[in-house]
Amino acid sequence: MREDERAAREQDRVAAERQAAWEQRCQSLLIYWPLPKVTDANPYHLGVFNSRRAEDYRGDRSRPPYVPRAADEELGSLLRSQPLVLVKGQSRAGKSRTAFEVAARELGGWRLLAPTDRAALAGLAELNPPPGQGERVLVWLDDLDGYLAVDGARGLDASLLGRWAAADPPVKVLATIRLEQYGRLIETPGELGRAVRELLNRFDPGAITLPTTFHDPAEQAAIAKLYPGEQVSGGLAEYLAAAHELVDRLEIGQASVPEGAGLVLAAVDCRRAGLDRPIAKADLAALLPLYLKQLRPRLPMQEGDVDQALRWATQPVGRTAALLIADPDPLAGTFRAADPVIDYVERRDGRKLAHPAVWEYLLGRVSVEEAVQVAFAAYSRDEPRVTMIALQRVAHSGQPEMAPMAAYNLGVLLQEQGDVTGAQVAYRQAIDSGHPDQAPRAAINLGNLLAEQGDVAGARAAFQQAIDSGHSDQASAALRALQQLGQQ
């Protein structure tokens, strides 16, 4: 065989291996691969709740009839005209089903890109070429808060949105979010919450809030036609999902089945504390005594309490909905709390967890990336001590991306708390990391802090470090700060 033929075969072999690895990576990161058309996707694989009525449509049967909403036309117009569309609403308002049905109507021929979670979205951003390149792609992000990049945890950020906007043709994003989560995130104060607030604000032109109730006469007529004989109070989606029954079961269970209610509250608190993944049975069992002290103070935890609690908490209410939802894989042994219950506790308890000791428990067990998520959740819930502990753990982890950002954010938090010395130490740690983004940002903050303290020489040195970094934004900002310092 000639040398040029051998070289060509080797090139073909290498190309085939790269293609196979790329395909395998896509399959591991996406709910669907290859990318289906929107009309060919199953909404119940995308986060649409399996209501009691949907159970009758399992298998190869078509999905249950959709009740057209008064907001459908406005949502359709947004999907046609806006690159970023966000459907807001309370839990079980029908956000996901409405978003999917309108997308299927308006963008049915587009390819649907649905990442499995935040980490998968970050992984997709690294793929070259991106899945669906050259085609019309709709990115599906159900429960947007679970995909946002926060304090070093990679995910949806301004950079990724910019790349999607620059694609040919441009990529569209369709997301949903519960109002309780949206309100908590958009109200997160200070510089630590700024990136998330700015990202959510980019969805404003394409945002729509879906009501829970079906008061429009056309909606009422559609319900009567499509679901004859059903007695519905409140919203149809909420009714079909048995949301009221779930809340009632939890409230009653706190008195009658405290071990079951305690297990549910433990899962709810873990989710509210920033842990997105399902919770292991062992973790729920370890947390249960905390809640039993509140709900059953005279009787300590007994043998068999955990199994009895799980049986009660996973028992379906109205055929499909349960307070705790078990992983479909029975070997996983993990559970997550139902969204209506999370939202109910959020309204009942405000920003505070039902039991504050959950913070400490999680920080002793979660990964570095999960600690970043816990830190942001703690900050958004006005828990500065927990936030500092979480950021310190990440800052000293040695993780090349997350540690510098955590050190920078720790400096911001300590400065907000009035700890000038601690803030300086944290900023210098971020500077010493040499991170191309965080080091110059920290140098500017340190320069401003030293200038406020009257250390002009130290401020000049810090600003000069940011200038020397050559960062496209921070260097020019540092130069302006240095010039202003010279004028004082």
C-alpha cells in the first residue's frame, strides 16, 4: 500500500473515532439524541408532569388533550419574534405543557435540544461542532433556575447566550420557571446576585406569566368539552396534578405521620438549599431526627421509622402524584420532593429552611460544584454565615475555575459584611490564582477597597495588576480607576 493511501486511511480512522466520541458525548448529555423535531418529542420526557389523566395515555397512545390557554397566542408571537422566551407561573400552572404545545404548533419543524441538567448544558457548550449546527434549534430548559451558572458552577451564562445568538441560524431558547424561584433569584441582592439578575433580565422581552386558573370563557368551554364530568376548582393543571391534595397530605401528616412529614421536609429543605439532584435514602434518614425533634419531640426516632416514612411519602395521591418521587431506577435509592410541596413550604416559611442544620449537613457532604450552588442558595436566602463557609470550602478546593471565583465572591461578601481585612485576603487569593477573569476583577475591587482605606500606593499597585492583565474589559476599567486616583 502506498504511503499516501496509508495516510488517508489513518485520517479516516481518526475522523471516525472523533465522530463516534462526539456522538457518544451528545447521547450522554441530551434527553434526546439525535435531535428530534419538536413535534416528535414526548413532553413527558421533558418535564411535563405525569398527571392523573396522563396515566391513561401511557405507551404508544397520543398524549392527553390539551386545553388551549388564553395566553397561547401571545406565547406563540413571542416564540416567533424573540430569541429568548420564558414562561413563568406557579407550580402546576401548566407552564411546561403550554410551552411545549405552543412550541410544537409554532416551531414544530425545529430541532429540539434538551440537556439533561446544568452540568450537561455546560458540557454541550464545549462540543465542537455544537449539536444541530446549521439547523434551526430550539433549546428546552424546563425549570430554568436549575440551569443557570451561579458563582463558578458552569451552566447558562451570557457567553453561551451570545454564542447561540451568533449561530447561523440563531438558536432560540424556551424556558420555564416557577414564580417562587424567579422571585427569589431576581431579588438576590448585591454583586453576588448581579450575574443571575442580568441573565434573567435578558429574558424580559420574551417573558410571559401563565395564570394558574382557567377563567377565560373559551378555556372553560374547552375544559367542559375535553374533560366532561370533571369538577375543577382552581387551575386544571393543578387539579390534574393533585397539588392541593399533596399540600393537605403534608399538613395533616405533620400531626398524624410526623416521620413521613419530616422525611418530606428534609427533601424539600435540601432542594431549597441548592441541591438539584435527588436525595439518597441514607441522607434523608440522617436528617430525619432533626425534624422529628420539631414534629414529635417526646418520642425519639425509632427503628422502622424511615421505611414507614418512605411508604407514606411515596404513596400516590390521586393515582400519580406523591409527596416524594422515587427515581425510576429502583437501585438508585434516591428521591425528590414534588414541586407543589416545595412551593408551599417556600410560601409558608419564607426564605428560611424548615431546619437550619441542613446547611451544615450538606456542606459536609456535597461536591465542590454543589457547594457553589449551596453558597448561592444561602446568599439568596440571607444566610451570610453559611454563604461564607461554603465559599471558603470552594476557594480552598484547588479547583482551577471555581476556586478563584469563590475567592473573589468571598471578598465581595466579606466587604459587604464590613470585614475589610478578610476581604483583602480573599481578593489577594483570587489575584494570586492568575485566573484570566477573576484575578483582574479582584485586583480592581482590592484597589478600590485600599483607596477607601487611604492606602494610595497599595491601590495603585492593585490597579496596575489589573491593567497588566490585558483583560479586554477589566484593564480599561482599572486604567480609569488609576487615573481618577491620581486626580484625588
